[in-house]
Amino acid sequence: MTREVQAIVLLLVGIATLRISWGTTYLNYVKESMRPWLLVSGAVLVVLGGLLLVDALRGGREPANNDSDEDEEGHDHGGPRAAWLLLLPVLAIFLIAPPALGAYSAARDSTNSVKSDPSLGPLPPGDPVPVYLSDYVTRAVWDEGRSLVGRNVSLMGFVLSQPDGSWLLARLQLACCAADAFASKVRPVNLTAQALSLPEGTWVTLTGRWIPSPDESTEMSIPLIDVSSTRVIEPPVNPYD
């Protein structure tokens, strides 16, 4: 791979990184807090690629003798060709922009709640009070619902269809990036027939109250919510919890 091509690859990777992090596309792949680092790394790649390209076009490389040329040709079959693989994510971003993870990933995650400190504070004021789905699961499973008793809450997530015709409200959470995403799930009860017919992947806001479940207190427990209203919404800009 020539220095000119190396420079172009660096430029393309840098431009692709800047492109997804300048707007909101990066939220499909990493946490919001990663944006400054993406912008910095993209800018560095663009600068390095630009400097390398200018240097290559100016003939910055010293002329090589025949022996070194033969040596370079003899080693032009491994690492340099693999560098072209860097263009695959660039093409994916520019051509198809892979969407955020959704129902397919959530359905394959069996763990629903990681054990945490049970001494959770009270919910903020509001009626209903918006609660992250993961926070609701933690409070219901590991705090035995104490902070949820008697409170109307509003939960946002997507429909995750079940074999028996019901569905779970689910949302994915990131530890760092989409590769380590894990799901939080809640089982709605008393849904209307219209709500039960919603297709998988539909984003909704549920309003209701926590009710105890007989199988809570394990990492696989799925808490319940007694639903009073269901509203279909557009997918949020940040799809993760």
C-alpha cells in the first residue's frame, strides 16, 4: 500500500468518525459521554492523514535502492493488504448507517437486573414521574418496590413480543458501546386489546403503578407494571437507557 493510499485511508476514517459524531448518529453505537473523544480522534486522524498525503505528494520519501524495493515487494502480502479492511466500517457508515440495537438484541439477553445497593432514594416529585426502565427494574427487584409503592410512573421503551401473544417493555443500556449492551425488561399487565396488537419494535410510553411479582429478587426477574395508559411515540434520539 503506497503512502498516498495510507493517507487517504486515514482521511476517510477520520471523516467518517467526525460525520457520525457531529450529529446524533453516534448515539446508535456509543454512550453520549463518548462524543468529545470521537470528535478529537476524528480530527487527529484527518490532520495526520492530510499531513501524510501532502508529504507523499511532495515526494517526502527518500528514493529507495533496488534491494529495499525487492524487500518491500516481498513483504507486501500481509499487513498492508489488511489495512484495506479499515475501509469497511467507513463504507458502512457512509452507505448504510447501521441502526441502533433493538428487539432482536433484547430478546437474546436473559439477565434483566444486576444486583445493586438496595438503599435507593425516593423518586422525585411528579405524577406520573418519568423513570428510566433500568431504574424501575432495579427498584422493583432489589429494593422490593418500596420506593415505587403508590407512585404513578412513566416508562419508555420498545415492544418485545412474547410467544404467548403478550409483550414486554424493553430498552437497552450501554456500559460503553453497543458491543456491551444489556436489556432491561418490564412486563405490562392489563393492556388493552389495541395495545396488545402493537408490532414488535414499536416505541411506547406506559403509565401505571408497580405491583409485586412472585418471582422478583433474582437477576432474571422481570417486574410488573399495572398499566393505566399506553401511548405510541417516535423512537428517541438516544435509543439507550
